[in-house]
Amino acid sequence: MPSGINRIAHHVRCLSPLVALVLFLVTSALTQAAIEPVKSPNDRNSYRYLELDNGLQVLLVSSPDSDKAAASMNVAVGSGDDPENREGLAHFLEHMLFLGTETYPDPGEYQQFIKSHGGSHNAFTSFQDTNYFFDIQAGHLDEALDRFAQQFSAPSFTPELVDRERQAVHSEFTSKQKEDGRRIYSVKKAISNPEHAFSQFAVGNLSTLENTDERPLRPDLIEFWKNHYSSNLMSLSVYGPQSLDELEAMVRGRFDAIENRQLEPKVHDAPQLKPDQLPARVTVDALKDLRSLSLAFPIPSQLENYRSKPASYVANLLGHEGPGSLFDTLKQAGLVESLSAGSGMDTGTETSLLLSMSLTPEGLENTDQIIRLVFAYIDTIREQGISKARFEEEKNLAELDFRFRERSQPVSEVMRLSSQLRHYPPADVLRAPWLMEAYEPEKYRDILERLTPDNVLITVVEPEPGIETPSLTQWYQAAWKLEPVDPSVIAAAPDQALASQLRLPEPNPFVPENLDMVSGADMDKPVELANQSGLSVWYARDTQFGTPKANVYISIRTPLAQASARGKVLTELLVDAVNTNLNAWAYPAQLAGLDYSVYSHLRGVTIRVGGYSDKLHILMTRILTQVADPRLTQQRFDIARQNVIEHLQNKAKERPVQQTSEKVQTLLIEGAWSTEARLQAAQEVTLDELRNFASELFSHTDPVMLAHGNLSQAAALNLAQQVRAVVLNGAEITEVPRSIVRQLPKGESVVPLSVDHPDTGYTLYMQGDNTGFRERAAFRLLGQIISSPFYEEIRTTRQLGYIVYATPFEMLETPALGFVVQSPKASEEEIDQAVREFSDTFEERLATISDSDLAREKQAVISQLMEQDRTLGEISERFWREIDREASNFDSREQLVRAVKTISRDQLIETYRKAVLDRERALRVVTGATKMNANTLVQHILDQGPVPGA
């Protein structure tokens, strides 16, 4: 029997044209209503789903008050579609689509247009998808979409750019050759089924993207595009303040020009692991001090189960961190540091349930014992974990999250929606991640029956595992070994002392009950309440987002934390103890929509609690109690100290530009102690010293607090009283000054770093004269104007490297400009020569910039500075930063905007000449330099005073 709508459509053909038109409009309205996405009650946006004549799926999002617009195109083609003899071709195509179209042939035009109108753009290639996206000032969406659509309907594939861009792909490959994430991923590919496309190299390099007369790359590229890119495999999401009709008009006539080649997405129906390969254990050699254990259990695809999420139900129990959980038991035993559970890549045929842990050194020595405990906990879940009440709690929390969902950034939203359109029906595309409609115990059992010792791939990552005759991955030279596992060994009885501690989660006591909004008007900015006992309390009521949430920050500033590198390390160890002691108890609060963090910073320790305001005070009180009197044990101290040591040692293995840029910061920011000084301190401190430090840390404090959101003033004062009573009782109030940025000596200072990486790292930091708003505005504007041309010249034209950018490098309100390059082929001298040549030629471009172009670039800077707050947390963070810099008028953004508006062309050129051409106060940190000793120079920089004010 046809549906009612289909019956109406059938009868339309038998009626007069006028009646038929009326019925057609009714039918269209019914169709539209039938597929209108279900949205959160808190969502003020409007949505429209439509399918163009060429089969392209489109979701339009009208957000009338948005200052930003965005779009994302998801193509159901990825690295899994690469030809065997052209690995990396899908990724290479992603690069090439940006480099010119029939209407816009200039390869840098798209980037320049987006950047000059306050936006950003990028893309990524995954196994089954490629996603392209941008955001921009809302008023320029129409023009941006015109350029964006052309990339998919009429790309140029300019011949002379093909070889140039394959160099960029190769640079991307080499820049990450020593990153453990890429190396571990290459092992996963090496052990996978060669009949499955996942086994192929996904990035591409000069070898796989060979471009010779005998084997030209461009014909293969065009063939791949024609054979894989088709409008019926694409899904587009467009977001802007325009009406839905206006957005639809922007899409039609542009995106329906994309050819529908009637293609089908590739089906990956081979098993990802070879038949009879499991159970197995793979050991991977890490370059950094990393220790991890993961268990992967192949299970059927879960895409069709998105409404009930049985895999999530099981993973939520496995990954729970509350008292008696698998994680809590293992952490209390000193064996693991973190644990997560979830689904792996879902091909539509199969996926996996993953359990991943980071290990302590002792945990690495006892992986079999940990694995046995994992299977004991899985048995407990099988026997006791399937519960209607437990499902209802998860369902209620998911519904609560969806009901009070806050808006994300437009570009994040369109990326999510364009990707989800591929997998979910239009009606569910907004709510799919939160859907848990049905209690399905049989599906939970089906998954649990696959979590067995004979169906598991165990992966252990460790530094220098001592593998005899290791295998090496082809492109990353990662050492690994795969061995069969005896199921009876890992299924043996676990340590009974540990197993006896395991228990399933209790009902969550933090589920919010009072979701009412406090009365009273929203406040534009915080006001300082009565300062009692030295605690400065700032308060702002804010209910504009319609969510019963609040954020509370408490900064306990103390001179001991910033006095030395040793004080910095001891503060970090103390914070670790606090977080460790809180974790199991507070984990249910996080599941119930409360989140918290306790972290060290330049002036001391900050506590932040956010989320539903109903039970926020309960969590805050417990945190304050721990901060005031943390439980310190030898076991935790040893583990935490080792973590700090390894973290600092691993910094020497980061990519070169990370090390050069961080060196700039540690040299110039007072209190940002060097890695070497902190490492020495970490190697020397003792538990007794930490105990003494904990008792003294808050004896002299300079505390400040912010309460913002769905809280009454009385509630804020009650929280402040808790802070005074629990943490500040007996403390002497003192002033802890804000850290400063050291002023560089006159001229250019060059500091070399020794880095074990084939690429050269280069960071050129050019400092402003003062911290005034005019100087800051000039550097912001200069960074905006120079960013795209620098990228175009150094990366695209000269092909010096994949990681290339010019950016404002502002630290603690000290203006600066930064040029950053990581090159696989150029020395630091060659990079610097290229930068100088670019700088010389760019002066003329700056001198001839038109008034309209300068006004456009100013507006781009202003739009970024004044970007709309979309969540309560974004406003809270902005207020908190203003409190930190003692800007009690809370108008720093506005002052900076006013300064940007006043910058003249002559002022901009003067700033450019002093900072960039003359390098009046510049710091160049480089790798690969030889015969340079900078110890005296470094000390000279450390002896400098602060950058002056305006």
C-alpha cells in the first residue's frame, strides 16, 4: 500500500494544472515536515533538509543572530578508495581541490578571500570520508560558497601545481615521521588483512605519488576524481544568519552543477584482520616514554543501532571510573593512569570495541594481570550489568544533555552535520548522538559474548621493548612484533585481592533535579562583591542561553608556586594528588553534566567547576576539602614524579617547531621555567618535601573568585564562604604580581636547539615596543595581512615545508609577530634567507594596499576579536581572563577594536619596518644550526626587564 503522500502525488497527475499546483505545494510542505530534523528544545536555529536534483544532500542552518557563517562538504570517499599503486591519492586530491577552479584560477585566491574576511578553512581525509570546511564573516557567505562550490564542480588541476603540491604532501609525511601516533597507526595497518584497504598507506609521499614522464600523476588524479567524486556521494551543510530561503538560494544553481556520476560508496566487506589471526598480541616500539595497553574486540557494524547504542551501553560500563570500577581498581593498585572504552572505526561491515589504558611502569610489567582483571570485569558486566534501571539513567542523562545543548562554533557544527548526513536519516541528524530509545538487553549480550579471550587483539606500546628481529613498517620504520596468544593464559583467574574490589556503578547521585532558572536580569559584566578576608569575589548572573548551568573559578595565587622551578614542579605534584584523590568520587558528577578541573598556572592553582548549577556546590565543597588537605602517598608520589620526568623528557622528541616555539615562551615569560630546570627539580624532589610544601603553599595567598551563570548572588557568597573556611582559614593575604614578558635586547638574538629530527625547525619572534592597545592593534592587523601571502610564498611557491604560518604571537598582552617554518629540505640559513626575501618584497605590497583592502583587513581582525559568544563557558573564560589581567571594566576587546580602527597605513608600515625588516627586537630559535653557543645570550635575555606599558 503506498503512503498517503505517494497517493496524493499519484492523483495530482489526473487533476487540472491549478489544482495540481495547489496539491503539489501541499505535498511539498508535507514532505518537508516529514523530514524536518528534530532539534533540541534549547536550539534557536532553524533547519531545512533538501536534496538537489543531482542527489546532493543539503542541510541548511539559519542562526539569525550569528556573526559567522560556515559550510562543510563531506564526500564519501577516503583513503580506503586509493588505488593499490597510488597510495595517498585521495589525500593528494584533497590538497589539489583548493588550488584553483575554472572561475577562480589563482591557486591562492580561495585562501586569501577566506582569510581577508575573518575566516579559516581546511580539510581532512579519513578512511571513508573527505571533509572540506570553512568559516567566514556572515556577510560574505554567498561569495565564499561561489568559490567553494567550484572546487567540486570545476577544479583546475593546474598541471604545474601537481608536482608542487605532491612536494607539500611529502613534507606533511616527513614532518610526522617521528610522531608516535603515526608510527603506531602504521603498525595497525601492517598487521591488518592485506585484502582490506585499511592496510594501505594513507598519507602519500614522493614515492607513491610518483610524477615522471613514464608515470605522470595528473592523469591518475583526474581519473580518480572522475571515478570517485560524485554529487550523490556528497553531503553539504551550510550555516549562517540568513533565512532558510536565502541559504537555499545560495546553494541552488551552484552545488547542483556538481556532476552526478551515479556512483556507489565502496563497500569494505573483508575482515579488517586476517581470518584466524586472533587472539594475538602486538608489541610496538615507541620513541617517546609511552606505555599503553589496548584490547580490540571485532564486533559487527553498529551504524544501524544508533537509536539504541548497545555498544555505548557496554563501553560506558567498561570505561566507568567511579568507586570499584575497573579503572579505579587498577589505578589504586598503581598499574594504570587512564582508561577509556568505545567503538573503533566502523566500516559499515564491522567495527571494534576498544579498551585503552595508559600504564605505569609497574603496569607495563603486569600486563597479563591487567588483562585477566579486564576479563573478570567483563564477566561481572555479563552477570550483573544488564539492567533496565541502568539504561534508564543513561537515557535520561543523554536526553538532558540534548535538551540543554549549547551551540558550538559554526564551523564545528557544519563539519559534524555534513558527516552525519551520510549515516543518519535527516529527521535524526541533529539528535542521533544522544538517542537511546530502547532497552535492548539481547544486543548488549551479543556484544558481550564477543568480548572473549579468543577474539581479542592486544596491543602494547612501550619504549625500547627489546624485540628480537623486529618487523619494521614500510614508511615510518616503526619496530613491532606480532605473536599468537594462548587464550587460557589471559583467561586465567585474576589477582583475587584486586578482583574482590570490582563492582558495578551505583545509581548516580549527581543527576540534577532542580533545573529552574534563577530570577533577575542578565548582567553584562561581573561586579565585585564585598571583599572579605582577602578573597576578591566577582559575580555575574547569566541565563541568556536558557541552560541551568554555571561556572565557578577560584584562583589561589601564592608566591611559592612561582618562586622557582622546584616550586612549579611541587605544585604540579600536589595538583596531581588532588585530582587522583577526587577522580573516582567525582566521575559520576561528570557523567551528570558537571565538569571540573584543578590545574597549576604561573601564579598558583586554579579550581574550576562548571555545569548544572543544582549540585555544583556539592562538587565544589569536596574539591576544596581535597585542595586544603590532600592525601599524599608514596605510591602516588613515585608515579606522578615519574610522569613529570617523562613528560619533560618527551619534549625533546616533539616536532621541531613545537620545540622552537616553546623555547621562545620559556625564555620570555617570567615563571615559565625551562624544561631543563624543571627536569632537574623533578628528579630531586621527595615526598617529605612535597608534604612540607603542601602545608606551606597556601599560607600566603592572593585569592580571587568568579561565579557566573545560573547562580544567585547569595549562592555565590555561600561558595565564597566555603573557600574562606576550608582553604583560606588562617592564611595571610599577600600580593602575587602577574608574570611579565621580558623585553628582548636590541637587535636579533639567535638561539639554536639540538633536536633529533630530520626536519629543520624555525621560529622567528618579532617583539613590539610596548603593551599598549595601539601597538597590540598594529601587530594584530599586520599578522592578519601577512598571513596568507607568507603561506603562499614560503609553502606553496617555494615548497619549503608543510608546516608554515605567520601569526600574531601575543603573550600576556605583549604584541609580537611570529614566522614559523618546518622544512624537510632547507637549512635554517636557507629558511631565513627565504623569509628575508619575502619580507623585502612584501614591504611594497604593504605600502600600496588600498584603503578598501585595509578597511577589509581591519574588519577581519575586528570580527575575530568580537566573535560572538555561543556558550556560557566562552563568556566565563573571557571574564576570567579580564580578572587575571585586572581589567575591571571588562572592555579590553572593545579598547583593542577601537585601536585597530585608528591604525593608519603609515603606522602599519612603520611597525613592519621596525619589527620585520630591521628585526629591532627579534628572537630566532632554530634547529640544525652548527657551531653556535647561545648560553651567554640566553642568560642575557633572562636578565632583561619587562616590556614597558604604553
